[in-house]
Amino acid sequence: MRRFGLLALFIGLLIPLFASAPAHAQATRTWVSGVGDDANPCSRTAPCKTFAGAISKTAPAGEINCLDPGGFGAITITKSISLNCHEVFGSVLVAGTNGIVISAASTDKVSIRNLDVQGLNSGIAGIKILSAGVVTIEDCVIQQFTQQGIADVRTNTGGTLLIKNTLVSFNGGAGVAAVGASVTNMTVDGLKSFNNAFGIAVGTGNNVTAKQSDFSGNATAGVEADSGGQLTVDNSAINGNGTGVMAGGAIRLSNSNINFNNTAFSGTPTSYGTNRVFGNVTLGSTPTTASQQ
């Protein structure tokens, strides 16, 4: 009888300990590997296999890193997070779907760095931004999607997007599109947008600044803005496109090359008089000249 009493007392002491044990906490840094397993905790010594497997184990504002080369699958991002495969080949390879979808809160910050996003000529969009606060895309390659390489279609107000040192090419839609229903402020720096339908397309209500970028070989237009869209292009190349500059909205040009297009200009873009226009099959419309201050 005494033995049963001691056992009951021992179990009674253990129950509060088990009840108070915390669930497995999310880590601020997790890891994926080409030979990982999504059943793992995504630590450096036990990495996950995919971004989708790692994100649920990563704390908000945390970072997912690539431990070694691999293809880490499509992902939907729903919180502040960074995907960073710096100095390691990290790829998202998809067919018939989007590569990376960002559907986060309007206050969330998302960073995507050093990724190769491939659509195999059947993927829909490379990176599609549905909602988020601040998004940065840096040192990425995004290719072969049937729609846009990067599509910012946000409806939340106050969104910003920075694209730096990134290549988008061979996409059926625009290489980069800012076409959300609310105002998005976008800056592109060192963007290479080649052989898409449009190099960059700006929808109504969106404000985009492009500098030190190259919009060349695009079938319909190198740079385009719809009515109510605002696009400023500085120190960039707009060469070998169907139409170089297609200004349904406000496009302002400075220190840029507009060369070897079938038509240099359509609509009424504004030039600050510092551009170089040469070798186009037709000039098209004449830009409005703005004075420098």
C-alpha cells in the first residue's frame, strides 16, 4: 500500500512539470538543405528540405538560410521574414504555379536575396506580392514564367518595393509590374529586364523610380506607364524593344540611352534633355522637354 502511495506522489510531482513544458519554439534562424528533411527542426545540424517546411518553424522577423545548394520549392510568405541564400545556389523551380507568393500583413517586412526562381515556361509569376509593408528583392534571377517575373499587385496602402541587382528575363508578361489597386512606391536599381513582353510596367496610382537599369529586347515596350502611373527613369538603357518608351501615363527620362527600338517613343513622355536617342527605326512621338533645376 505504501508503494502505491509513493508512486502516486511521484506522478503528482511530474504532472506540473509536463504541463508547464513549452511547445517547440520557433527559431529566429532556420536552415534548408538539398538533403534536408521537413520533419527536422530546421536547425543547422538538422535542416529542412523546403522553404515551405522551414517557414512554420521560423519566428516572425526571422531568417531562412541555405546550408548547401538545392531546389527548395515554392513558398507562400505570410509574415515578416528573410529568405537568404547568399554564396550558396538556392533555387525555386516550379511548373504551373507561382514561385513565391507574399501575402503578409501591411506592416510586415519581407526580404528575398540570392535566389534563382525558374518557371520552366509554365510557371505563372515568379514573385507575386499580394500584401505586405516593405519588400526587398536583391541579387536574384527570375526567368521563364508565363506572366510576370515580379508582380506587385498589392491592395494595401503604403506598400514599398526595392529591387536591386536582379535579372528578370524570358517572361510572358512584364519583367516587373507595379499594378496594384493602391499606391505602391517602387525603386529599382541595377535591374536587368530582358526579353519579356514589357521591361517594366506601371499601373494607375503606382510610383516607380528606376536607375542604373537595362530594359532591352522586350517585345512590346521597354518601359511603360498606364494613365495615372508615374515612372522616372535615370541613367538607364532602353534598347532594342518593340517600343522603347510607352507613355500612357507620366514617364520622365534623364541620362538614358533610347536606341535601336522599332519605335523610340509613344504617348507624351518627358525628357530632361540629357538622353541619347539613336538608331531607332522610327522616332514616334516627340517627348516634352522639361527644364533642369
